[in-house]
Amino acid sequence: MIVDEETIRRTLDQYQGRMTVDAQLADAVKSRVRSDRRKRLAVMGGVMSAVVLVGAAVALDARTSTSDEVASQVEPPGKAVGERLGLEPVAFPGDGCKQWVGYEHDWGYCLDSVAVDETELVLLSQEIMGYQMTDARVAYVTAIIEARDYWRPETPEEKAKAAELEAILDENKPLLDPLYAPIALGNFEGLAGESLAEAAGLIPTKGIPTVGTGAWGIEVGEVSYDLDGVYASDQAGEEWASRLSGRDLRTASVPDVVGLPEAEAVSALESAGFEVEISREYSSDVAEGVVVTQFGRARQKAMLFSPLEILVSKGPVPTTPPPSAPAITMPDLVGLTRQEAEDAIRRLNLYGPFMKYTVGGNPTTVIRQEPAAGTDVYGSMGDFPGTMVNLWIG
């Protein structure tokens, strides 16, 4: 059989993109064709040999190649982290492993026996994924994990701690280096979920809390992906998250509804695309039926259709008990711990306690109470919430 040069060229072009080493072999064969057309039959034998070699190479995982070029490639930086810890690489999904993190898409380490707490677990996982563990990143990750305990601060100490953590986040976030450069989602038409993550080269984690510098950490099947740096805008981030998760994860700005009547606040939030949950609480400062505060900070982004809570005033606390309410003798709470005092007040169905703190004292001991011990007080009955109790802790 005589095969012309064009057929040889098309056959080689079909395969030469599979592996660099085979592309070099194909170039050599085509050069031989151009230099000696009289040896087409011999060349065709070389072409078929090349095709067989390419097919065998494609069937093997690229990591098993022994070519000089593949061997000289730089290993993922996260692989050295596991070697430093004495860990063996584990292929995904890491059978029996609860905390698995990849240093490339299919290979990673099991951290079940390594990390002692959540902060260490997240820091190790980010280092294995390839993040630069600068002082700014360590401070940011540590603060964002601790801030979960202060997302709704109530006491002065809690509010001060929340402000301190927020300052750390604001200070260090601009200094962080993203793991990825922005990737255009349009490059992956028709892909979603795990196939999209693999095509984009996203590194998976399993069971490990996702704490990235961006807005999105997405669960897909058994694993999650940190999209830090993948998207160039909030809208692009929402599109990435939606395509990966299979859910509508678009966001909208939360309206400021504090100070609005309940009906107006509900209408504003629902018109912006959110569901509304309503809690009620007595307030001596805010008129009945008016929003005291909202959870879902105004002018911040939140996911569409997510529930946002508003706290609506019930007006001043009623101070007059029903005529049929039996009197109770107020116990002496001074000297008790905060928890002991709270338990006693709840057993009597009194309203509170409301805490006031003094600077420099013992933050767990009651030093003053109101009403005083021995006073007649009344438990909750009907619309009457019970006699209000204030405690000073110091």
C-alpha cells in the first residue's frame, strides 16, 4: 500500500498533541517524509510504530511516564508538605479517610492522624493545596475560624472580640496571594460538577472546612473546592459556584431595614429576593412593631432565597403582673457564678437575666443584683414575661 504525505501528516497530527515526547517523534517522522519521498513505505511503518507508542502512552497515567521531560517537571509544592510530615500519598477518595486533601487533582494526603484541631487542619490543608503560608495567611485563617464563635456577639466582651477579629481580617486579606489565577468559565462549556472541577484543575478536599480568601467554598459530591482567585468578579464567582454545585447561588445586596415597621421591612427583604424569619423581643427604646436589628448585615451580599432574620420590638417590658400571679421571694444571687444565677432565675420563670459587666473583676461572679434579695417578684404568666432581673458581673 502506498500512502501519500498528506495522509501521514493527518495521522500524526491526530496524535501528536497527546504527549510532548510523542509530538517530538511525530515531527521527526514528518521531517523524514519531506526529505525522502522515495521511502514512503518505510516511513509508513515508522508512522504506525509511532501511533502504537502514542496509544500505549495515552492509556497510562501521565505520572507513570519515564520520559526525561516528564521526570524533570516540578512536583506540586504540597507533596513536599506530606513528605515532611511522614505521610504517604493517597489516591482519591482515600478509602477510610475522613480528612483528605489533594496536592493535585487525584492525589493527596490523609490528615486524620495529624491535625489536633480545626485551625491546624485548615492551615495544613491549605499548605498542601499549594498556598503560600505567609504570616498574613496564617493570621487570616486563624481569625476567620475563631470569628465563627462571635458572629452574633451580645456582651461587651464578645463585641470587642468580634471587632478585633474583623480588624485582623481587614488588615490581612489584601496581603493574601490566591491559589489560582482567574479562570474564564466560558472555557468549559457543557461541563458542571466534578467534571468541571477536574477540567479546571481545582484541588479537592474531603471533610476539611473550606476557609478561602474569596467568597466561595463549594461542596461537590464527596469533596469541596476552594475557589480562591478562580473568579475575577462576584458575578463570575456566583456562576462558578452554581455550575459546580448544581444549585442557584446568585447573591443580592441586603437592604437596611432597621427602624422600619415590620410590614415594610418584610416587603423590602422579600422584594430583594430573600426569605424572612421574624423574632420578637421587648425593647424600652424601640416602639412596638418596629425592627430593632437584623441578622444579615445591611448592604452586604447574601445568597438569594436564603432566610434572613429580623428582630421586631414588642414594646416596653410589662411591669405589672396579672392579679392572679403569686408572689415569689427573690433569692440572694450575689456570690454565685453567672451560670448558677441564670439557672436560678430560669427556675423561677423570671425575665432575664440581663448582664452588666465591670472592668477588672472576676468575669464569672455576681457582685450585685436587681431586684434585691427578699423582694417580691413574679414569674411569667400570659403576656407578662416575669419580673425583669439585672445582674452585675465582676
